[in-house]
Amino acid sequence: MKYIVFILFTVLTNAAAQLMLKQGMLNLGPLSFTADTFIVRIFQIVFSPWIFAGLVTFVISMASHLYVLSKVELSFAFPFLSLAYVAVAVFAYFIFHEDINAWRIAGIGFICVGTVLIAQSGSSSHDEGRALETAGATAKIGSPS
């Protein structure tokens, strides 16, 4: 649980990136590509301020996620990313006036319950695991055979 702040930072930056990308695509309008406009259109997309900010935020989120993965078990950290869906759904409702119907609310509830259960399961961090392995190796070396 000591890395939960970093896990939640990863979740929030991931959700923020999604919202920025959506805003960027709304500003650009529907996409259409032709052989003549393909390269120009790609540059318009990538260098749109909202999309560029979203991509940079994704890089920050990924860096945070890599840090988390160096500290805790993947099976503990990864399910928390589903909370990004919860954040995106709530913010999309308020910002983009997207629909949140009963099925989505039920799904969000299941995601939250599942995440709480995983959080309650605890996590052995890689640091703790290495310390235990080192202690075990030291005990074996120091013990008479």
C-alpha cells in the first residue's frame, strides 16, 4: 500500500490523457484521409495542442506506471488502471455531456468493488521480496551445513 499514491497518479494521468485526446479530436472534427492528405492530416492530429498535451500526459503516465511496476507486483498494480475508466466516464459525463446509463453505472460499481478487493489483498513490493531473498541467502550462507 506504500505505493498507492504513485498508482493513483498513474490512473489520473491516464484518464487526463484520454480526456485531452477527446477534446483534441472534437476540435479537429471527423477524420477523413486520402492519399493526398494523409501526411498533412497526421501532422495536424499530432500537433493539435490538446492531442499533443494528451500524448505527453500519456508518456508521464507510462513513466509513473513503469516506476510502480519496479516496486509492486503486476497483478496488484495493473487492475488499478481500470479506475481510469471510472474517472473518464464521470468526467466525460460532466465535460462532454456523454451518457451514463444504468449499465455503465453497474459496470463502474463492479470495477470499484473489484479494485477495492485487490487493494485489500495487499501487495508484496519488489523491495520486500528482494530483502527476503537476501535474508534467506544470508541465512543459508551463515548456517552450518
